[in-house]
Amino acid sequence: MSKSVDEFIGELQEFGRRATDLSDILTGIGQEITADLKAKAPKGKTGNLTASISFQVTQDSLALEMLDYGVFQNYGVNGTDENANTEATETSFVGSFGTIPKGHTFKFKKQTIGGSLPFPVRRSIAERGLNRQKFFDVNDLIAEVALRIEEEINTFE
């Protein structure tokens, strides 16, 4: 079936809109990724980490958000005890806490680790560290979003 010039121009305009305003596509991707992260996140007694996982979409960006300690859960934290060896493996990760370069090792700081946890728990984390409970990989998330955007834009016929 051939298309009229008007139909073709209409499709080109729709393609241009979809290529510059990705908010609808990113909203769908964000919903799926956050549901997956919530399913994979470590389950604590309060459920605060899982409940905090969300996303924000603008016209052309997708931002995943969670409580900062989710990053400590994902990467682990070295304690003062020499037995722990927790290291970031992603190239980098940018969040509300800043950028985590490859090879960065988290160290215990009483102001950041444990927060309102009881002192004995914070002391245990300080000494023993916090084992890594990996539930996301930044590079995989970036690749997934890029692939999904490409697939959605390529539905232009």
C-alpha cells in the first residue's frame, strides 16, 4: 500500500516529535526499570530503600532515584577491619551523593553509615563493613535505556 505525500509528511513530523520529546518513551522505560530495581533491592525491615526507588522524566532525560544508602548496599562498605575488600566496579556512577569513580572503595564514616541505626549496629558496620548486595549495574541500566529508546524510535514505518 502506498502512502500519500500528506501521510508521509505527517509520519515524518511524528517521527521528529518522538525523536525530540522522549518523555512518553522514558516514562515507560522508567516504570519498568524501577519495578525491576524494587524487586532486586535488598529487603530490610522497614522497606524504606525499596519504597524510595523512583524515577523522574523530563523531555529528554530519565533520572533514577533512591535513598543514598542504596548505593552503599549495592557497592558495600569497607570496615576498619582489614578483612573487607569492597570496590566499585562500574566506570562511574553519578547520584545525589556525587560521582563514584571506578575502583573507589567506601570507608566507614559515622556521619554517613548507619544514620539513625542504634550505636551497636553502626559500630558493627564500622568494624566489619557492609557486604555488597548488588542489585543494579549502572552500565547495564544505561545500555538498556539506550536500546529501548532506539527500539521505540525505530517503530517509525
